[in-house]
Amino acid sequence: MNKKTYKNLITLSVGLALILILIIVLLARNKDDFSRETGIYTGFLKPGQGAWSETIFIDQDNNVESLRKSIYLGEKIIDNIPAYGIEMELIVSNDKSAITQIWLDKKLNETVKIASKLKGKDEVVCISNSLMEALIPSFSSSFDFLFPTVKTPVKYGSGNINNKYTYGTFMTETGKTIQIAKFVDENNLEIWVSSEVPFGIVKVADTKSNKIISYLRDFGLTGAKPKISETEMINCKKIDLPTLPR
């Protein structure tokens, strides 16, 4: 083999080696980028007891804001059923708010018990599912972003092929930055979700009107205390829909 041929082979070998290294680096980088992107959202956070969030809801007709404070209460045996609890306080003004605890079957995620009271009142009442649905029709509707949950609904699953997720960040009014995924649902609502905050939902906007329906104001992973005690919840006064005469 003459020197010229040998030199050309060396040059070719070095060139092929560099190309191979470049391909390996590019594949690794693309894989890392994909992993980082899809890893941004993996479903709703499993919170610890005392985790909390504050969500602002905006009345589109009257442009009036209300604040919902939500707390994860942890797990208890309720009516002989292993359950987990969430307390919500909906504040419509400084002196008007309603506090509601919802306990759900840990396995089936179905309602076990609902207890509620008004701010400044001592009486705690038990509310049946039927009465809850009559008072708040959206309680069992597709607009499930209205009620906090710790289990990821199928609709919001990270692997839901119907959701064309895009990714980004969101900053709360209190300066906390979180990673989010967002998609548009069947109701033409743009839903922002995160695996870094209790109850998952970060923001909801109407794509037709370009108006914000709700957004996360603040959150924390510990420290919140319920306003309905365990004793009050257990001993709540039962009420239901009145029976109409036939």
C-alpha cells in the first residue's frame, strides 16, 4: 500500500469516527431533550397532609373574582371505608364563605361523605351526593377542574393520546415558578396542568373568548389546617333533598 492510499484511509477512518461520534451525541441530546420535555408532566402530584392551593375563579358575565382555598386532609377510615379528604373554602367576599369537606373512597374515588358549614356558623351539615348535584350541577359534569382532586383524571393523564401537550412555565402571583403542560379539551378550554402543585390544575382559559376562567394564585406543600374538625365532620347534621308529594 503506497503512502498516498494509506493517508487517504487514515483520513477516511478519522472522518467516519467523527461522524459516528456526532451521531451519538445528537441522538443522546435528542433523547435527553425528549425526556426532559415529557418528564415535565407525569400526572397530578400525590400531596402530603396539609398541602394547599389558592385558586382564583373569574365570573365571565360579571367579571367578579372568587377565591377557593383547598387543603389535602390525608387519609382516614370514614364509615368503615378507607378514604382521603379535601377541604375547600370558597370565598366570595370578606364576610361570606362556604367551607366543604369531601371524603372519597381511596380505591374507587367515589364520594363517601360531604360535610359543610358557612363562615361564622357553628352548625356543620352532611350533604348527600344528590343534594350536592342539585346545588352545584357541575359537581358530576365534565367541568371537573372546578373541584380539586389528588388522583389524576383520565382526561388529564400524561399518556392521554388525545391531548396534544405543549410545555412551558407559570409564575404565581406570589412569585413561585412551576413547569406546566397544556392542552385544549373537548369544550375548547385550554387546560394548564402541573405535577409540582397540589390538585394539578394551574389555569383554565376559554379559547373562543380568550378569557381566563381560573388560575392558581398560590400553593404550598405543608402546613394548612382544616376549618371543619374531625369531630364536626363525624357528627354533622344530615340533610337531603326534600321528598316531593306524589
